[in-house]
Amino acid sequence: MIIAAADGSSLSNPGPAGWAWFVDGESWRAGGWPHGTNNMGELKAVLDLLEQTADDPDDLLILCDSQYVINSVTKWMPGWKRKGWKKADGKPVQNVDLLQAIDAALPGRRVTFEWVKGHAGHELNEAADVRARAAATAYQQRRPVDAGPGYRGSSVGAPPEPEAPAPAAPAPEPDLFTDAEDAAEHPVIEHQRRWLSDALRSDATAAAELLHPRFTGVDGRGVSSGKGRTLASLAPLPEPVSVEVDGLDELAPWVMLLRWHARSRSAVSARSSIWVKQGEAWRLRYEQATPTVR
């Protein structure tokens, strides 16, 4: 099996950008653009790795520190293709050229993606990160990029210098999700719905497991409650409440901010919920409600 890390780097995001993938000291490659984003860089690194290893029959494991990149390729791409590479709101998918090229490079390959925490001492990830940042810095300083040796035995040549520039002003991208369509894939959405369900709110043990030990809730009146008080007053809601997702942001590894609206027959409120993953379980750390005018 080929095991490689792919990474992207952007100075100012967007700004001078670089990409790199790394297998070992004799098999790695890097490049970049005068202007781009972290996500563009990591997608380009994945694409170049697929192209460089196309003639190798071994399975390929790609290590990425961007869940946006992994989810784009492994989860969301089929739906985007069915919609003509558009999102549910009709807007075009970001980085579509890179995603379409990756989609074309995957058939017939045995490729697995694995998330690794960035800047945490992972040897391959750190090596890719260093090379991607060096490429971005080279573009910033208008110096040649060290493109690396490429993949052993590959017939694909070195990237041209300079590479085709990215769009003049790409929109800034979050590290994980860009809209509610993408966010719907994440497990915290289902956990948020469970938190509102009659079944869970009638089961103190299950509710306690879902709440973080340091949970704080702030209701629409501005009154805050900790975990103990919240569980003591927990009961089924007077009427069904739906979760309408506005967006989901990764604040830090395994820390998610869910922005949503709670809608019932009689009321609507804007909500913010912070979920933290502890071990294998997501737990609700913070929730705040703000009433809205219907």
C-alpha cells in the first residue's frame, strides 16, 4: 500500500498558496499559485498524488488534515454531480475544476482517505505541511518552487513553473463546511434532533450522556443553566420542534459550532450549539437561544 499525506497552505487564506504530498524523502511533490486557499491547495495535492501514482497498482491511503477535502471527495461529490455540480441553493460548488479532475482520476483506483490532526507531530502530515508552506512562501517572495522528485517511476513530469494561476479572487473557505447542505452530513445534526425528542427528554440517563459535564444552556430570556439544573427540569417539549440547519463550523479539531433555527407552530428561535467529541461520543457543550420575530 502507498501511504501519503496531502496538504495545502495559504498565506492569509486566500493569498499566496502552496500544495504538497509526501510519501518519503524520495517521493514527494509540491507546487502552488500566486493566489489561492488552503482547501484549493489540499485538493490539488490530492489530485496530483492520484495522477502521479496512476500507474502503480497498489492501494493508496491518503492522509488529510482537512475534513472539508475528505468529505467533498468521499461524501458530497455524488450529490453535486447529480445537480450539475451545483449545491442545493443553486450556487456553483467551490473548487469545481479540482473536484471534477479528482472525480475523473478515481475510477479503477482503490483509494482510502483518513483524517489526521494537523500540526500534531504526525510525520507524513508535517512533511507535507512544510513543503506546502514553502511553496506558498516561494510564490509570496517570487522565488522558484522546489517541486520535489515526484513519485518513483512516474511518467508524469514536474509541474510547470509557474502553474496556471488560481482565480483572481477566490472566496474564503471554511476548514470544514460551507453551507447547510454540506453540514447535513455531520452526526451532530442527528444528535441535535435527539436532544429535542420526547424519547430522550424522558430519559434522564440518556440525556445526561448527551450533555458535556460542563454544559451551559442559555434560554431565550438570557437565563443560563448548568448540566444539573438542565437535567432536573428536563421534560418533553410542549410541541414538536424542527431543526433547520444554517451552517456548521469547525472551531477546532472535534469541536463543532452548529448554527440553526428551532421552529415550532408557535415560535421560531435562532440557536447556536457547540458540540465536543469525547472519545467516540459527541456531547453538547453549549447552547444559546435567541427569539426571532415571525
